[in-house]
Amino acid sequence: MAGRIPQKFIDDLLDRADIVEVVDRRVKLKKTGKNYSARCPFHEEKTPSFSVNPDKQFFYCFGCGAGGNALGFVMDYENVDFPQAVETLAGSLGLEVPREQTPGGRSQASQQDSNKPLYALLEQAARYYQQQLRKHPQAQRAVTYLKQRGLTGHIAKDFDVGFAPPGWDNLLQALGADEQQRKLLLESGMLVQNDAGRSYDRFRDRIVFPIRDQRGRVVAFGGRVLGDDKPKYLNSPETPIFSKSRELYGLYQARQANRKLERVLVVEGYMDVIALAQHSITNATATLGTATSQTHLQRLYRLTSEVVFCFDGDEAGRKAAFRALEATLPCMEDGRQARFLFLAEGEDPDTLVRKLGPERFRELVTTATPLETFLFDAVAASLDTSTLDGRARLSKLALPYIRQLPEGVFRQLMFRALADKTGLTVAELMQLEAPPPAVTTPREEQQQAPAPTAAPRQRAATSKARLGYSNLAQAAIALLLHRPEIAAAADPAPLAELEGEDIELLRELLTLLQRRPDSNTAMLLGHWYGTPAGELLGRLAGQERLIPSEGIEQQFTDTIATLAQFPERSYLHAQVDKLILTDYADMSELDKQRLRELLKQKQRLDAARNKRNT
């Protein structure tokens, strides 16, 4: 049924559901004090670090950082989207999910459903291509090629492999019955229109590979040429339902074949994915003609704790691997792993698994080069680290990459590993993170204007102020998540003049809790689910061990009072300072306009403050 699910129903659903029952039906829990524990279903572990809190209706894993309410658990455990999780949880309680219209009269879901004709058309196209592989007079060339690559009819069917016959308008004639259908074929990228306005099939005389999204819907196609046409491989263009930087070929099939993905192998082509599946290696996926992106990796790490990249061992392959490493670094939270498998020249996963067999290939995957080894080897490739200069250059080259790692144990271990390689201490490396102030001669000091020497101190002060109240805001949010009722006596007025994402979230939490004082932790997580704020709430809610057992209300009151002491201009100053770090001549027009607006705003604040003081 189309329509938006009312927030009140979601809140009531979370209020009725018992997260202990929801989790225990899927993962056997054991009572440990006031909470319940188990081995985490989202990553491999020997000692249970997965905890369910019945009071707060919240789960959290101290190993991999997974956390959330009952709906979040159903989504992650059963690999379904939010509406499906609501339907599942409501069904288990015998409830029917209501839907409502948006103020404009058209439901949010119906707006999303406007793409349904595209999904339906692409599903039709996939079935058409499969039929052509079986029945078209010229399909034998495609069948012969697939057999030469070692594929069986069974595995080709699992991946819906098809055949686009030679000719300019086969698909157009089959599916373009009217103007509306032809318009959809163009919008979905299945047709190309030339300058003269003539439309023709995008895929011609090619083996065709349907690309499915995480819900199993066909969103695009890839094609491998059988003749001499160029390019050898061709993908659908970007469309309203397809983005190359988000989708991964074969990921849907990998999730269908594996109840739990212990690791995911990222390869370079469609045939590699299918050939590996042919040999019972069903955890491979491939990017779609683009480098691996952070969006890809965020999706993968929601499903597994280990990603192994498989590349050619030549120079081009290692460059591609290093780009993948750069995308991976910001995603390397504690509990996650990344490895790199480099193949000999002339080999690819398809040929190698046929030559070695699946067991030997799996051994190569499990013993692939860890991220930290690949990073240090890559940056030290042209250095002589037996010399002082070589070790100094190594620290200079490696530090920018290590800084990209999220805060945590792995980041600290990487600093320690670099310290061992350079002979520096971890403390000395930490000092290198912030460049020291420039040393000038007395003559140079006389030539410098006094203003620039004061600017770094001002920037440091404003940055410190912003960081200070951001940390305090997060501390206040954590207290609210653990004791929502303490919001009743809070006065949000002192926060009105502070700016920043954490402050804004704190204000919104206070407003919601004062309007809905019966809200619990699970409801709060539900309100912000799927947003950056929701991810922050999930992390803060998992910090139960850092929350005091007594005096929470007083600590919250003191935190709000401390926040009120920050000047209203701190955040504004930080924004101005951030922009003026860039040479004005190098700024974009947008940044120049932003700087002018901020300076005007700063002048108004200064004038208002001076007026209050006189």
C-alpha cells in the first residue's frame, strides 16, 4: 500500500515491541546482569560483546559498533529496508501498518513509486535478453563464448545472463509498443537517441548482464561485446534509478547465497563474479567501471567486517588498488578489515580459480596482504628506509593517510607501527600531526605585518571553542539517550545563540522530549534513523559504560550551564577563520560570497554586543 508510515505508529510499534524477544528469536541471548548478551551476529567474535538493554530497548556491539533499536536490528539482520522492517515487526505483533498522505496530497511513497514503471520495464528487458540467449538464431556465438569461459546454464540462469542480438532496434521493437514505453526506454538508458532524433538499442550483439540493486530490482545492464565493436564492456548510463558509484554487481546474489557474509571479495568484472560463483565462491562483487567509492565501502561494511580487493599485479592494478585503499581508510573503524590480493600477470579471478581450484583460491584470499602492510609498502616503495632521510620521508608520506583513519584502537596501532618503522616515538609522531609555527629571522619579523601573526592564535582559540562546545553537546546528548526524562527540567534557551550540527541536534532532542516526555531511547533512534545524526545517536547510545550510575540529572544541568557560557560568536569566528585560511584569489565565487556574508554577520553581532555593553 502506497503512503508514508506515520511517525506516531513507528513510535507506538517500538513501544509495544520487546527488543529482547525480537533479538532472541533470531540470536540466542543469555542474561548477564540487567542486560542480555550474545556473540554478535554482524561480525566474527569468540567472546560475546553484543549487548541488549531491555530498559532502553537498545542493542549495541562493543566489537563492531553496530547498534540501534528493534527496527534497526531487523533491518541489519534480515537485510531489508526500513518499510519492510516495519512490516515485519508489525506483523509479529498482529498490527496493520497504516499509511498517510503528505500535505501536498501526494504520498511520499507514491513519489518514490514514480520509478516503478522503470523497474518494471527493466525487468521485462532482462527477461527479453534471457529469451534471446535461448532462442535467437545467432545466440550460439554467445553460448559458445560462455561455455569457453566455463559457465554452465545453471549459473547463467542464477545471474540472468542474456543476449542482445545484432541489429539496431530489436529491443525497441519488442518493448517500445507506444510513445510512453519508448520514453521509458530512453529514460532507463536502454535506447540511445542521436542528433537526428533517431532512437536505437544501446546494447547490440553483446552478452548482457542485468545489474540488481540491494532489493533485487534490475536497475541497469552491462554488456560484453561479441564482435569488434568498441568499447569491449558497456554499462547503462546514470539514470533516476542507477548510480555507478553506489551499485555493485553481484552483491544481491552474494547476499542471497550467504546467510552471513564473513567477507566480501571485490573483483573487476562481471565474468569474474560469475566464474567464482560457478566454483562455489559466492561472496564476490564488482564495481561498474568506476573506482571503489566510500559509498560502496559503507554499503559493504554494513554487511561484513572484511573486504578483500582483488587486482592485477601490474602497475595499473596497483594504482587501482591504492585508490581503493584511499577510499577505505575513512571507513576502517575498529573491528573492520581490508586486504589486497594481487594476481600474476595474465591472470584474473576467472582463470585462476579454474587453474587452482576453489580451496586454493580461498587460501589466497584469506592470506591476502593486510591494508596496513600494503599502505606502508606503497609509500616506502621508492625510499631507502635504512637511512635517516628515508625514514623521515616515510613519516611525512604515511602520516596524511593514517590521519584519515577514524579514531580508535586501529588508528593508534597504525601510529605505533609507523613509530617502529621510523624510530620515532608515538608522541613525536602525534606532534607532527599539527605543523609547528614558522620560524622567522629578526629581519623577516620586521617585514611582516602584525595581523597575520595574531591570526593563527585566534584560529586556534575559535577552533578550540567550537570543539569544546561540540564535545559538551555530545556529552549532553549521551545523557539524554540514557535518561530521556531529564529533558523535562532543561531550558533550551541558553543554546539558542550557539551554532553547529551537534548543538542543533541537542536542541531538537530537547524539543522532542519536552513534547513527547514518554519517548524512550529506541524511539529517539527511530526518529533519526538513516541520517548522519542517527549514526551519531547510535554511537553515543552505545557508551553506556561511560555514563555515571548516579547524578545524571545534575551532570546534565551542569553541562547545559557550561554550554551557555560559550560566546555566541565562537562558531561564526570558526567559519570565518576556516575560509580565510584559503588565499582569496584561489577561492571559488561561492566561498567568496559566503565569506562576505559571514563578515557582515560578524559585524552585526559585534555591533549588537557593543550596544549591550554600553
